[in-house]
Amino acid sequence: MGTAPNARGACGPAGRGGATFTRSLTTSRTRWAMPWYPATKNASPAFAGGGPEWTGTGRKRSSSAAPCSRQEKIKFGGTVLAVQVRSDVWRYRLDNRTHSHTGYNVFLEGEAAGVEGRFSVAISERQQQSRRILAGDELVGTAWTKLHPKREYADYYRAGALRVTRSAPEPGVAAREPWTGEVEPLATYAERGCRMLDARRYRSKCFRCKWAAMANVIVEYDFGVSQRLRHESFCYGPKSCGLYKMGRPRKVPYKGMDDLYDEGWIDEDSTAHRDWDD
């Protein structure tokens, strides 16, 4: 296996599906979320999560960084490992956590830009609805390197020419956690609301689940002046799920203030309308 594609340090515009916007009074406990995939043998630092977009140390980023000036169109193909909702989250102190659902992230193992490894591609809701991509499918297509490498979690965007070359069998209706069936419409995720999900649990037991998600997060650090960027894991699944674990409280910094931590009350508020098994 060669070195992994320069995904997290590459540039490329972010493709978006129809955005569903929800405003929720929720806070979260957060740890800095690590990349979804384990470091693979001979993987480049960027692909293994040690590149310019992610340090794994909780290092803070400024969102004022200029976008990349060079973007590349690539071809990819591989086996789908998971499909998850793609979302952007805006945090402001401890009384506002706004989620915007913009499409889906497809995680694959195969080849991208001529190099073997694991990678992720953002697709729109329309693309998912027409192709009904499932874990286990063989998928090929084209995509672009991202325009804002420090903001976005997926490696590639503006997916096109998508084609499922081999379909995986659909899981039975009685399947339990992790739920690996077809992802839901964006409106369903917005209506359900979510809870913070422990980053380690996301990367291990919950990674294949359609209710798990890794969000692009903007923390309003000095309102209207500066922001900080990170990624956080969330769960939209039933409250009764035996795999769920919230993890540690998440720091929500703000200039001139002592450290604030999201303890989970926003999670409770945003999912209060759901029953225990919903």
C-alpha cells in the first residue's frame, strides 16, 4: 500500500446539498475528536490525522485562514465503510449550539487520486437519495480536493459521476445497534436532535452506525472578530442504545472568560421530544 492521499492537507471547494437548518439550546461535553480512521501503515501524516488540518492535541485554529488557491479533481473507488450525515455546528458560549445539515459523508477504503488507503467523500442529499449508498457497496466516482482544509472533516467534495458497481445486501429490519441501514433524509436528523458522542466510541463501536456523525464545528471565540475550528462527534440514535457514551464535557472557550464546559443539558433539551426507544 502506498502513502495515503494528501486529503486533509489538500484544497478543494465544499459541495453542499440542500441545507436543513436547526437551532437548538444545547451544550456538549467535548473532547477534540480524532479522525474517524485509524492510522494505516505507511500513511502520510495528513491522512493519519497529523497533517495541517488536525493535530489531535486540541490545538485551536483561526477560521480567518485563507482558502487554498489550488484545487484538483480526482477519481476514486472503493468499498463503502459507512455513510453518515454531514453537519456544520456553530457554538457560542454555553447557550447556543446550532446544527446545519448539509449532506452526507461517505467513508471508503480503496483508491483515491491513484493512492490506496481510507478516505471520505462528501455528497449531497440528492445524490444519496438517487443511489441509496450503503455500507458494503462498491462505489466509484470523481471529487475535488477541498477549498477550506482546516474547516472540513471529509477529505473530498463536489462528488460527481457516482456509480455503485456492486450493491451490498441490506441489513434486516430487526438489526440493532449499530444501525447500518440506509441513512435517513436530512430533515429526519434535524427533527430528532442529537447528543454528544464520545470520540473514542465514535471511532470504534459507533463508526458504522447511520446515527453517528462527525461535525465541522465553529466556536465563536470573540463575537464577530475571531472563531476557532474543531470537529466533534454526535449521536442522533435512540436514547436506549447500549453503545452510547457521552464522554467528557466539552470546552467552549470565549475570550476573556474562564473555561466553560458543555455538560450535556443542551443534549437533553434538544432530544426531550423523543421517547426512550426513539
